[in-house]
Amino acid sequence: MEYYYRWTRNWFECNYLCKTFIFFDGVIFSSHVALNIGPLQGWAKGNLFLMTYSYYIFYMSLFCLMLLTGQPGYMMAPKRTR
């Protein structure tokens, strides 16, 4: 029961390494979006591959952030999913 309990509450406090990761992840994602909107003229005028890649980048950034901060819903996900 103790094993289950430790993953069902938000136990993690974000330290400077966590904050640094969040900052750089935000910068990289913002740069990715700015590049696709600006020089690539809106994801190369609707290129499905680039839009899918942007969705994937957003999803992975969010998933990493939730795992990093120890959100219970993500920590309790099956090992194959994590």
C-alpha cells in the first residue's frame, strides 16, 4: 500500500534543475513554433508532416514536464506508456 500511496500525491518540489529544464524546453518549443509560423510560412502552407511533428513536440514536452514534476496521473501510468 505504501508503494501506491507515494505515487498518488504530488510529492516533488521543483528545484533549480527542474526550472532550468522547463525554461529551456519552453524556449525550444517557442523557437520551433516561431520557425514554422515565420520562415516556413505557417507550417509550409499546411504541410501535414510538419503539423504532426509540432503536435508530437508539444505532447512530449507536456509529458516530460508532468513526469518531471511528479504529477500522480502520469506517475501511475503503465510502465510501457511512460
